[in-house]
Amino acid sequence: MDLIDKMREISNQAPRQLEFIKTEEATKNAFVMPFIQALGYNVFNPIEVVPEFTADVGTKKHEKVDYAIMQDGKPIILIEVKSATSDLNDEHASQLFRYFNVTEARIGILSNGLQYRFHSDLEKANHMDEKPFLIIDILNFDPRSVSQLKKFTKSAFDVDRILSSANELKYKREIKLLLESEYNQPSEDFVRHFASRVYSGRLMANVIAEFTEITKQALREFLNDEIANRLQTAIDSTAGNSVETGDESAIDEAVVDRSDGIETTEEELDGYYVVKSILRETIDVSRVFIRDVRSYCGILLDDNNRQPICRLHFNRSTKYLSLFDGSSEERVPIESVDDIYKYASEIKAAVAKYDSDD
């Protein structure tokens, strides 16, 4: 059974079990242990999973964190569990914070069995960040999160690879939460930002009040228009509109809605991070975007479908990498993701040409 199937099974069972879970121990047995098992660790093998893991923290002796996942005799993931009835927003991961100072673990998870909040020390070494970089919600399980969760499995665990993407995950999540908040109820600063660019008068209180409603309506209309345009593009593409190489907006734009079943694989994400690593020497890597479709995974400059950097054809027995020189596409076979580094000069050249054309 694949990880996504195991997670769906846990997600489907949780609502039926929840009313019977009243204690922290019940939370561990019903929710947390199956979650650890799903990641490929044997909860009954103390070489892999140590319950009630003990470490001395300063003057405090024999404090325990609920679980430590081990590798080569050292803790790699610490898990602190609260009761399923606990609101994690009100909980403080105090033990996890302290243990980060005295163990080699770089990943800490705070959980109530229904939510798993993944923390690391991205902001200050050996001091766990207050905000998580990844949240897995069992009751509202998103299959797209599996590609990130796979990195924590026993067979794939690589802390350097996890942390290389954790920073981006953390800040993208925070920005999306801010956008959601502004969409539902625009703040005064947000309203002023736009009003000051379209209104020449003084932004008095009554003007801000008026522009708050205008901004809210404009946001909704903009998003509705974008959705309608992309749905129409998808319909046109399905109807058989021809698309020339280098102008595949009809296909690519259609994949924004992930309900089409497309799943970006862990290997495709690894390829994306390799390309970013290659381009880090020459450009700001925030300009590098990933866009997945059924037939390939595209990597774009400035999220522009007319500026493909390369394409990953990994959904077949032989892997291919598509390279671009601005006018044509060359497809080359590769054996592994690391082979992308062999084409670093071609990837850099493609980006340089787009920038010179601009």
C-alpha cells in the first residue's frame, strides 16, 4: 500500500474514532502510532521508534518527549503529542523547544493526532522555529501534501533535502494565510495600498471605508474572472485546439485546478530543486516556477509559459529532460535526477536568452 493510500485510510477512519478518543494515550494509540507506521517506521521496534524519549535539559533531568524516531542510534524526529481534544493553537511545544538544544534532531512535530505541525530551526540554529513549515491535517487531508510527507518516510529521509525546501514551504504557507485573510476581510493597510494608487484625494476614514468594500469586490471579481478564463482555456484545449511549441499556455494554464488528478511526484520536485540550485548562481531563484501537466512537469522562468527553462518527462520507463534554446526543444534521456546537473550550461543559457530578449 502506497503512502497516499495509507493516509487516506487514516483520514477516513479518524472521524469515526474521534468521539471515543478522550485522553492523550488514546490519541497516541488510535492516531499517532498509525501515522508513524504509515511513514514506514516500526513503532514496536525501539531501534526505530523510542516512546517516552528521555534527555537531560540543563538542570531539568529525565524530561520526556512522547516519541523519538531514530536513525543510526540518534534521534532524527521528535514528536510531542497532545490529546485529540486539544487545540494546537493554544498549546506551546515547550518540550520540543528545549529538546532542540540538546539533541541532534532537526525536525520536531507537535500533534493532537488530527494535525501534525512540522517544525525545524530555519531561523536560528538549534532553536526550533515557533511557526511550522508544514501542517498535515488528517480530517481535511490534501493528497497534494503527500509529495512533501514522503520526504519524512524511513526509505527517503534526508534532512538536508527536507530543509532545502522547508524554508520555501514555510513562507509560502504564511503568505497564503495572509492572502486568505485579506480576501475575506481586507485590512486598512491592504486597502490603502490599492486606494493610494487609483484615488488622487486624501484617504480619509470615509474614503477608506468605501474602498474597503470596493477592494473586496474587486478581489472576488478578479479571481472569478481568472477561474472563468482558465476553465475556458481548458475547454478549448480539450476541444483540440493546436498548440505550437513554446506557446503551451492553453495546456499549462489548465492545470492550475489540481482536481484533474495530476500529482507532482517527489522525483519531479527533486528535479525542480536541482534546476533552482543550478540557476542560483545567475538569477534570483524566486523567478523559477514549477507547472505540472499530465504529459510532463514544466519548469518556467517568471511563471511564463512562453519561457520554459526545461521539462521533466518522468512519467515513463525512460526519463527524459527537455531543453530549450529559445526556438526549439531538444529531448535528452537521463538516468536519474542528478543527471540534470550535466546540462547546467544549457539551462543557464536558456534563461540568459529570455532575459536578453526582454
